[in-house]
Amino acid sequence: MKNSVNSGNAQENVNVNEVQTSNVEQTNSKEMSNELKQARKEVATSKVMKAQIMEKTGNGYTINETNRKFGLVKENRPIKKTDVNGFLQIIQNGKYDETQSIVTVEATELIAEYNLVDLESNPITAQEAKDYLIVLDGQHRIIAFAKINAIRKQENQIVIPNVHIKKELKNVREYLADINMVGHNWSTSDKVCVSAIATNNQLLAKTNELIKEGFNASTAITICTGKRMKPAQLKKMITKGDTSLLPNETTTLAKAGKFLTIIMGITDMTVKMASKRYFINGFNSFATARTEDEAFEALGNLTIDDFTSVKEDVDFVEKLKAASQKTA
């Protein structure tokens, strides 16, 4: 009888422990879920973070922990929110692979020749440069670390592991093009960005700028170059720096700028709306059939209502024809 009672108490203790453990796990899981949600909403800022700097020696590497701010090269590939969120979850779950290196350069080495920005895309000044490491490879991870550290108390901050500082890097654009060529699952946006880096061409730079603002990649290409580009053509520009297929930079940029100024100046126009390819394709067709001056004049006579019903290039050509007749 006594043994039976003891057995029952033991079982009760086991059950209580299981319940307590389950409650702790549920609480921790809920806290982690709330932290992840909060971090996703957080705006990454270039606040000082602890980082493990890997320094190469004759016998391998030494690790020095230091406090630094991080920034970016404006010309680098666009930041993808989905990639940042993916790294956020991995980091927060304690599953981040610390063997992955983050490659940086001292901002003081780049400030004279490149457009450097902090994690909020604000320009870094020459006076501020000494405080920054510029991330060349690992920008999505840096932003994820910044987001999660921003909502944590000082004692719970994550130290960024495996940070390398490259010395005397002569050509950052070429380096970025080389490391980005490793990937095979590139979007058109990525290819345009790396093409802009590799060639330093102003038309491609403007295209990349529009993509970062939210324009569809194929539409941005057509606006800035006057034509569509095949993947093979983009690859040729990336690998060989061949921009011979592109039109004159000065005149084409002026045309693109005028088109964007007029269309984005229309009341209630949005980037999402302007990004539809029907408008630039229809505009180019109309300009070819008439003149660019007539096309721009007609474009300036349109209202937002003229854009909402367009489904094909020819629809927009008809809108421009009607607007042109009103002017006449």
C-alpha cells in the first residue's frame, strides 16, 4: 500500500514538472514570437553594435570584439524585405550559422569615391566615416542584426560574428559584381543592379534607382534605356562591361527624367500605377509615330482616370491620341 502511494506521488510530481515545463516553453515561445513580430516592424538604424572582427595572421585568425556602426554602398543590390525577415527568424531562433562571414571595408577608404549611406539610407559624411564599416557582402544579415538589437536590452544584445575588414580594395564595383555573380537565382532587379555596378553606366544606375523606389524592373529598364533587355544582354554587361547596346546616356537620361517628372506629377499617381509597362510602351509607340514633343505634351494633358482603364499598350496610345487632339 505504501509503495502504491509513493508511486502515485512520483507520478503526480512528474505530471506537475511536465506541466511547468510546458508552460515555460509556451511562455518562451510566445515571447519569441512577439519579439520577432516587433523586430520585423523595426526600422534598422546605424546604432553602434558589438562585432567580432576577424583579423588574419600568419597562424590563422584572431578575434577582436569591438563596437562599430555599419553602413552600405548605395550602388549595391536592393535590400529584399523577405530576405531580411528570413535572417531575422534564423537569428532569433539561435540557428544563425556563425561560419558565414560578413565582408566590410572601412568607410574612410571609400568615402571619396562612392556613395555611402547608413542603414536608413542617409548619406554618410566625411566627418562620420571614421565610425563606420561599410558592408559589401552580408547587408541583409546586418540589417536583421540591427533590427533585433534595436528592441533588445543592452545585456541581451547579439554580438555580430565573423566580420572581416578588407584592406586596400581598389575597385569596389568590380568586387561587388564578382561576388554577386556567384548566385544563379537572380531576379531581373538583381541583374540590373550588378550591371550598374560593373559598368558604372548612368542609364543602368538610374534604372537601379527606380527599382529601389518600387518600379517594376522591366518597366524601369524601358523608361531609362528606351528598350527591353534580354537576360543574355544583361549577362554580357555584367561579365564584360559591354554597354555598346545602350543608347546615348545624356539624351536618353533627359528623356527618362522628363517622362518621370510628368507622369509622377499627375494627381493621385503612384509608383505602383506608373510601373505598369503599358504606359511607357504606349508612350514610346506614340512618340515614334508622331514626335517626342507631341508625346510629352499629350502625356501632360492626361489625368489619373486615363491610366486606370488601360490594359494594353494600344489602349494608352489611344489615350495619348485623344489628349493630343484636345490640345490641337
